[in-house]
Amino acid sequence: MASRQLLRRSPADAVGVSPDHSSAIVLGVVAAAGLLLVWTWRRRGVDRLVATILALAFVFGMAAQRELGARLQSDGLRYYALLRSLAFDHDVDLTNDYRLLGLDDDRALMTPTVTGYAQSPFSVGPAIAWSPFLLVGHAAAHGLKAAGVAVATDGTSFPYRQAVCIASLFYGLAGLWLCHRLAASFFDCRLAALAALVMGAASFLLWYFVKEPSMSHAVSMCAVAAFLAGWVATRDRRSPVQWAMLGLLAGLAMTVRWQSAVVLVFPAVEWAAAAARARTTRRLGDWRGIVVPGVLFAAGAIVGFLPQMLTWQAIYGAPLAVSPLSPKMLWAHPAITGMLWSSRNGLFATSPITYLGAAGLVLVPRKHRLFGWSAIVVFCAAVYVNACVEDWWAGASYGPRRFDGVIPLLVVGLAAACDALRGLIQKRPMVAVAALLVSLVAWNLTYMAVALTSGFGLSAPRSFGDVSARQATMLHRWMGHPFSYPANLWFSMRNGLSPSRYDILAFEFLSEPDRPYGKVDVGRGDDAYLLDGWYDGEEDPDGTTWRWSAAEAGVLIPLDHAAPLLLQVRAIPFTYDGGPDGSLAATVNGRRFGPVRVSGGGWQRAEIPVEAAAWRPGINRVELLWLSAAIPARVGAGADPRQLGARVDFVRVQVAR
């Protein structure tokens, strides 16, 4: 554990960085980029401009990595274990590497395989890409040690891990350059440059450039961009060497992340079209022009993927293997709606720029029919593959990180969308004017709503941040998440609820096999779950949050599937002298269960068994019925004029054993 903490420390940990300093850096970057853009847009070529901006981004990116504490962490430690083992031990037996990196407390990783090696569900591609930078880190470590600095030269110290972080930043920015060149093959080079730079800055990718660069995503995006840029650059005519090299690039992309295999749609579609033409002409030369390139491409792809096959052979005893630690693939149950629109790392909901890019992909076939339709198929295939992963939200991750391989295509789509919007505004400039004016109307309506509901002084000074946050909350209450449309609108129509509830309720209880339960923590973050019958939230000195309920209080329970469940309620029922004992009944989708007795005097957990037939997949309406409810002012138990049923801490469902 000590070694893991050492690896995870940032060189800036001992340096205090104030928020003002951080803001100054951000503003400096924006100002410098803006000035550079204005100064060079017409004076120099666009390619040179993009290269200059990316070079500046590399410098500022290294500063951002330092300030944000970029380090080996999460899956990055496991990817790095392969690199360290290859570089220092010349094998892929990761047993000692896991110990050095502080991962030996993970029993699953340390469980020997059939070959006696430690487990590794991670690809070897990032290790290959990082290796040149590791050599620089190794030289730096030896140089520091020679200068008298206490630094390890076994691949575990700061120079090595910093080299990996810088490597991913380099590959990420190189990938954006390739995305720019790819989009420039179809659209104005200025639009292509804008699309590539904005996609890099406005999507989840930025996080994996500067905050978690030890993950594989920057390298993966670069590898796919290299293949696609090469594919498009040679689309008119390819030599045998180029066919083999394109196969090699595709194989390397799959070695970085196997999900990148979806790019094989491009050669598949092109060969299908060529085969259709050859079938019509029935000329031997046409068939030879298909078979020979296909063999060369396949050979290159196998060579590119060979490092991964050799790794699997060494660890699992087979050239093609699936690690038992890899997430399961639920091919028959893809969570496509959640994968795109869920607030839990849904692609469009959490990286809205990709929404515009995906919409623009529909327009790409107008520029190049074969590439455009292939791009659409690849995007749809990527959505399906990622939606089939058991943890489609990618665990405790920032954003929909597994979509790194479609970012180059979304850059092309974003360029197409910008081109279309530019044409629309040129033809109908009032559209842009109207959009601005409508946004100002929305500003005023939400400002009025905040004034009516929050009670801020009408002439008192107020913080823009505070008021605008309340305005955003109000707008969300009316419309829901703007980038979850149309999924949240369909949810609203189907369930008779506000679209705003989709953000929380779309992620259903029982959807994770290792979590056969679901809980509504009443009093904290519970607005999406509660219906009528509840009073304002309160908190005890020990931190317990709760609400008073009326005699009847509604709760929404989102379920992945129906099952026999225990309805569990932790509560203190309202009781009074001479009144009935506390008891609780419940209705589930209109069917009544209980009652069960709940004694007063302290927190109690009541359990009501509910059969599977009462539940349904999706939203379930549960009514808690407190049979001892009364109004304190009427029964001599105080002056409270409210009808009180119970103080409720949580409502929970759990699969009955």
C-alpha cells in the first residue's frame, strides 16, 4: 500500500495552488489561444495554426497535469504493470510488478492463471505506445540518481510515471491533429480545425489528457485516428504496401482497445461494394483487386494484433482469450438508451458536443457516400458494443470514456454539423437572432420563477453564481436535462412524470448483479423519488436525514426487473397517548400489502414482503400508509397543525431470499 501511495502522489502535492491561481492559468490559456487564433488565421495556413495551438496545448497540458495531480491511478496502474514488466523483466508475469505497484492486495489480480501468471484483463497496446517515453523517464531517473537525488530506477518512481502521463498527452494531441486532417478531407480546413479542437476541449477526452492520462483512452483515440486518416488519405488508390500498413494500424488500434475492432467496418463495406461491382462485370482482374488487398490487410492486422495474442498466450495459455476479470458482455440486453442519454455517463448527456457530432454524421454521406455510411455503421456498432458491457457506465469513471475510438468520426460529424449550421445562418440569419432572443426570454422567465420561489430580496445584491444556479435548477424542473432528449420526453409520456426525474430514475434498482437491492435515502437527494405526502427534509445531530410523512406518502421505485422483494422502511411512527400503536401498510402499483406493526420510541425497520407479480420493470408507485397518523394539535400531542404519519429515514427494496 505504501508503494501505491508513493506512485499516486503528485509532484505538486507539496505546493499549494490557490483557486485564483488556477483561474489565472485557465484564463491565460484561453486568452493566448484566442489571440493566436485571431493573429494567425489569415496570416498563416490552417495546418500551421492547428499545429501551433496543439504545441501550446502540450505545454499547458503538462502544467495542468502537474496542477491536477495526474498520476498512475485506477486502471492506469494495471496498464503500467505490463509496461514495467516488459521493460524490466522482459516478460508479462505481473506477479512482482503488482507487488511493486501496491496491487498485491487485490486477490483477483493475484490469482494464478493456468500458466501460473497473475491475471491481467488489460491490453498491452498502451504499454507499447508508452515505451519510448519510458526510456526518457529511465534516463531521467538515472540522471537524478547520479546527481544525488534519492530516486528509484526500477520503474516505480516519479520520472517513469510522469513519462507515461506526458506520453498520453502527446498521443492525445497527436490524435486531434489526425482528426483535423481526417475532417479536412471532406470539409473546409477551418471547420475541420475548429471541430477537432472543440471536440478535444469539450468532450470527456480532456479529462484523460490531463487528469487521468495513465488510462488508455488518449492512446486509443490516436490509434483509431491514425487508421482512419490513413484510410481516407489513400481512398482513391492504394498500393500493396499501403494495404498492409492500414491493416497494421487497425491491428495496433485493437491492441490498444479491442472495442476498436468496429473500425473493420470500413474495409468490410468497401470490399462488399467492390465485390458487388466484380460480380456484375465478372472480370478476373476485379476479383484479384479484392482478394490481394484483403489478404495484405488481414496479414497486417494480424501482425498489429500479435503483441496482444502473445500476451494472452503467455498469461492464459491461448492466443485468443477473455480474462475472467473482464466485465461480462450481455449481447442480448444492450442498454442503448442509458448508454446515450443517461446522466450516469451517457454519451450525449455528459458530453453534449458528441450529440452535435453524431447528428452531423447523418450529413457526411452527402460528401462521401461510402465513408459516410461506413461511419454511421461504426458509430452504431460502437454504441451497441458499449451498451452490452455489464457495467455500461464504465464504473467510477469520468464520462463515457469507452467511446474514445469514435471521437475521430464525431469530429467529422461536428465539422459537417458546423458546415450545415453556417449555411443555415447565411440563408436565414434571423434564426441566430431568434435563438439569442429566446435565450434571453428564458433567462427572464427563470429569473422571475426564482424570485417567486426562493424569496431573495427584490432589490438586494445577489451573486450571479447563486442566482444562475437556481435558474438552471428551475429550467431543469420544467424541461429536464436538455441533452437527454428524446429519452426523457418518452420517459415522461410513458410514466406521467416530469422529464427532470429521468436523470435519476433512469438508472434502475436491481440492474447490477452484485447489488440485489435499491435504496431511497429520504431527506437527502430524494426529490426525484418522492410523490405527494412528504414534508421538508430534516437532519439529526448524528447526520441522519429524514422527512415527516403524512398518513399517505408516495415513493417511486425504479426496477430493472420484477422479483419477490422485501419493502423495508426505517422510520419512527407518530404515536400519542391513548392512540393506536404504530403500524404500516403499503400499496405497490395499487395492490395492498401489510400491515405490519412498527413500535415507537426509536428508529425501527419495518419489512413488508411483496410478491413478484406486484412489481414491474420500470417505474413502480409505492404508497406508505401509516395507520396511526394524526394531527398533533388535535390529539393533544403539541401544536403542530400537520398530519404526521412517521419520521422516515429510508425506503429500501431487497430481493427476498
